[in-house]
Amino acid sequence: MKILKKILDVALFGNWLSKVLRNLPYLFLLICLIILVNINRYRVEELIGEKKNLQERLDELHAENIHIRSNLMSWGTESKILADSSIINLGMKLPHKPHITIK
């Protein structure tokens, strides 16, 4: 009963209001820090998603690079060059003598 009377006295006479007003700057600081932590968390989640998308894109480009390199290596063989009809239509021929190297 004594505790209930004390709570009612504090609530009715406004002693709690003076305590809250005294600690108001600390309360604002705490609220600002909570907001900054939430903003930081959401930004980190966005960056993690962006990093994941970029990594997937990098893997796709790496696979495409390997595919293009292998095609380029096969096109560079002499038999492929001879079989290409566009080169024959231009009148180009492969030399019969190997090229000369200068030492």
C-alpha cells in the first residue's frame, strides 16, 4: 500500500517530470545513436547485396572471357584460317616459306 501511495504521489505531483527534463539531452543523444545504428545497418545490408550482385556478374564475365579466349585460340590455327571462305574470297593465301626471325 505504501508503494502504491508513493507512485501516485510522484505521478500526480509531477516530480517525475523534473527528472525527465534534467535527463533530456542524454535521452536525445541516445535516440540519435539508435537512429544512426539503424541507418548504418540498412546501408550495410544494401552494400552486401550489391557486392553479391557484382560477384555474380564478375563470375559471368570470367566465364565469358574463358569462352572467348578458347574460341580465339582455335581460330588462330592454320587449318581454320585455310577453311575460312571469307579469306579465300579476298584472295589471301598463306605463305609457303616460314617467316624470318631476326636475332
